[in-house]
Amino acid sequence: MTSSPASITIRPLEPADWPTVWPILRATFQAGDTYAFSPDSSEAEIHKAWVELPAATFVACSAGGDILGTYFIKANQAGLGAHVCNCGYVVAPAAQGQGVASLMCEHSQQQAVAMGFRAMQFNLVVASNVRAVRLWQHLGFAIVGTLPGAFRHHTLGYVDAHVMFKTLVA
């Protein structure tokens, strides 16, 4: 599943994509090292959280149509905090290290602005997920807080988590 960033397209998730997206999400969440979802989450719970509740959900596809990753975008808070969005990104294991997460994050920032969001916040970036922290910083996100022991890592135990933030419009 090798793709170059130039050959990757990002489009809205369609119902027919779910049978491919679900195993990617399940494998990521069962690992217990990057997302707060319970490793035992059911398909219905994850579908609700990833597809039904967000404002939009997208998939990144190879030139051949293979789904390489997925992300959602939603308001981080309701009401007076609804101008700040939150996103979650998952890349298929076979597509990791190919720039998919970077492309999805850049795409999500464009989508966020088009949807009227003024900033983006990641609420729980696991500090031991060094690749993600480095990528988000490279894309302009700042660590605005660190939550000591806020994530119960499957193998490392309690580890810190960062809150990361980026202003999207002046």
C-alpha cells in the first residue's frame, strides 16, 4: 500500500467506506497507545463517535482507490467555544510514514476554515506518540498544556498528554 502524497485524494466518507474504515480504526484503538477510546469499544460506539457525531468525516485514498486513512472534524466545545474545532486522524498501518497524516491534517485545516472554524485544538496528544507530536508541531501546532499522567498507555502505564492548538484565521 505505497502511495506518494501527490497521488492521494481526500474525500468525504461514504457509507460504503465503513467496512474498510472500521478495521483500521479498530486496530488503532485496540493498540491502546494513541487514542482514549477503550480497546473494547464496539463497532457501533466507534461509528457513532467517528461518523455520526462529527460535523464531517473524510477518507484519504490512493490513486487505486484504497483507503489509506480517515479523519473527522467537529466543534471542540458547544456554544461560545464552537468556533474552535477538534479533529482525529488515523492512518492504516500499511500506509504509515507516507505523508498521509500530514495531508489529512492540512486538508482538515482548509475544511475547518471553510466550515467557519477559527482555530483547531487537539485535546489529548499522547506524549509518548513522538511522531504525532513532532508532525503537529511541524504543521504549526503548539503545545499549550501538558496533562500529567492523563493517558493510560497499554504498555507504558500512565503517560503525559498534550493539548495542542493552532489559530487558523487572524
